[in-house]
Amino acid sequence: MVTRRTFLGGGAAIGGAMGFALAGGGDTLAAAGATSDPGDMWPVDAPFRFDGDMDDFRRAQMAFGSLYRVDRDFATFDAAYYGVMTQPVQASYEAHSHWVNRNHALFLRNAAPGHPRDVELDKSRAAVAKMLGASTEEIALAGGGTEALYALIANYALLQPGDAVIYADVDYDEMQFACDYLEKSRGARIVRFSLPEPHTEANILAAYDKVLKDTPRAKLLLLTHLSNRNGLVPPVKAIVAMAKARGVDVILDSAQAVGHIPFTVEETGADFIGFSLHKWLAAPLGTGGIYIRKERLQDISPWLGNRIHGPEDIRARIPTGTVDFAAKLTVPRAIEVHDAIGGEAKYRHLLKLRDYWVDRVRDVKGLEILLPQEAGRYGAVTGFRLPGMTGPDDAKKAAKLFLDKYRLLVVAKAGLASGPVLRVTPALFNTSAELDRLVAAIRAEQKLFA
């Protein structure tokens, strides 16, 4: 097993040759006490430098390959589920986990000399805030995107009995469930609608405009920044403005957007955003957060009456408990790696990976690519249907075949009004050679349901 100390010791030589480097010399742990035991020393990450040529598709793949240690027996295209930590982030997480375990309740009780728990966690909040163009007081860390969005939806304070809550077929299952909960718990009226295909900007805006006009008592709209079902990226700012003009609040589901699509909170116009950090930012599992515009804080009630923090503190809106503090402490390292690669460059590379396989199967007769080739309407995530594929059983059958026969992980996703899809989500560690295997499998199985 590669430890953090041994990895960092050889990181500059290995990483520099392959496209990244951990700069700085000597021991990367700064002493926090008199003992020489590494467990009593606060982890300090060496500066990270990424040297990959992002303009050269092949060289960028080589550089990214050196950042990861993943099982290559299967080609997995499911970054929308878990983004996988890079080696520097994993090393940081292991070091923080070791330190927290060594100092246990002393740290958890805010009593560790030089490193109070809340002070250290606020560094993670501040790093997220800077990335999103928010203030630290507008950010609270959560246990993932789902937890974050449940906190916003279930605790939206302005809803009155009979008010309408709107969501679309492209929205995430559990966030739809959270909206449905408002019907039972708060007397809301749920309005469900489906986005027409093709998902062009004009069609999307027309659909949202119609549902808002047709719902006079609309109060809350769930809007997904990037759909986990088919990969759709709607014109967020325009839809938020459209809703606000009618007095409708928007809760923006950015679980698939943070670390994937470069944006700031101001660029969305949204007052309430929930997001994941363990997907495209590639922070440790169980990390996410919420953003609430400071002027709107009181419009999201504290979580189940939480009084651990005062009502003026955004952290009262998130469940409290003994969580994986090491994971949250590692968030700044994940942001550092993301920034070193470059958010825009990373996004362009993800688009290249997506276009690589999509462009090579467009000529397959009867194959459906769920998203139009319209700039700004997609990222790395894309759903497709094999010719003749209809119900969810077909999608599950195809996904199992791809896994068992071709050792390719694609995901069967239901929920769209037009039917289930197979979702492909390449990660930064995926290669064009792996995507070639996917293309070959699609071509080989194009008559599976014909």
C-alpha cells in the first residue's frame, strides 16, 4: 500500500514525468506538537502543479492517467455517480483521516491545540465559497448533494397550503421525492411536466414558460443544472429569471455541475443551490454543500428545528452529527487540484471525451442520442438508446450485456417521459481507447432489440 509519506516522497519525480508534480521539498507534515509520531502532526499538503497539455487530447489523457490509480479491468463510464479522488487528494484524505483518528474527541470537541475543529472546517467552507463566487457565510458543508437538496426542499419556509411546486422529468428521482413530500407534509400541489424532445434551448424555454403561466399559484420550482438522466444542461439563468419574474423561487440542483461546468452563483441567478463535491470535483465520498444567498437565509428553516447553531447560521440548515470530518477537511485539496488543472480546460476535455464516442456512433441507424448538438446544452453526460430499445427491462438487459460481455459499465436510467436510456459518463481518467471499446460494443449490439 502506498502511504501518503511514500507517495509524496516520490511524487515529484513520477508525477513530473507523467503530467503533474507535487512541488516543495522535505517533510510535508508540519509539527503540531512535541511528539515525532506522524499522527500528532497536522497534515499540510505540498503545492500541486499540473503539467498536462490540455490542448493535446492524447497528451492530456496521459497526464490524467498518472493522477489516478483505478481498476482498468473494466472501463467504467459512471463519473456522474462518483468522480474518484486523484492520488494527491486521496493522500490528503488518508493523512487527515489518520490525524482525526489519532486525536479523536480532542479534535471533535474543538479542543485540539492549534487546530480547532470549526476553524479547520471553515477553511473548507471558504474554499468552496471562493470557487463558487459566494461568501463563506453563504455556504454549509453537507454529506453529499442529495442530503443538501433535501435540506433545501423539505425546509423551504414560504410554502403555504395550496401553493404549487413544479418539477420536470429530467430532475433527479430523490429530489422529486422531496418535492412530493411537500404535498403530504405541507399541503402543496405538485405539478409535474415533461420537457419536449429535442431538448433545444427554444423548446426548453417554451416548456418552462408554459408551465409557469399555467400554474398561477406556483411558489417553488426545482431546476436541475445538469440532468443525471440524459445530461441536459438547460439555460439556467434564463429559467431562474423567468421564474422570479412570476414570484416563483428556484432551488437549483447543481449536484452534477460543480467541478464540471464552470460557473458562479451570480451567473445562475439562483438564491438556493445544493451540490455534490464527490462527483466532478472529486473530493472524498460524502461531501457536498448548500448555498443560500444571505438575504434569503430565513426562507430555509433550520433542519428539524436544529439549534446546535443559531437561526442566523446557515449550518443550522444541515443535519448535525459525528460525520467523516477527514473527508470535509480534504475539500480544499480537491479544489486546489481542480484549479491547477483549470476549470475551463477540464470542462473542454470532458466535452472532448463525450464528443469522441458520440461522433463515432451517430451513423448507426436507429440509434438515439438524447441531446442535440447545441452548444451549452450538454457536458460529459449523455444518454442514448439502442435501436428498438423501449421499456426499462430493455435498458437493464443492455447494461448487463455491456458489463458481462464487454466489461463496460454504462448505466440504465429510467424516468424520462420518452423512455429509459443508457447513460455514458466518461471521467477524467477514461481514455479514447476505452471509448473505442464502447463504440465497438454499440455497433456490435445495434440489432439487440431490432
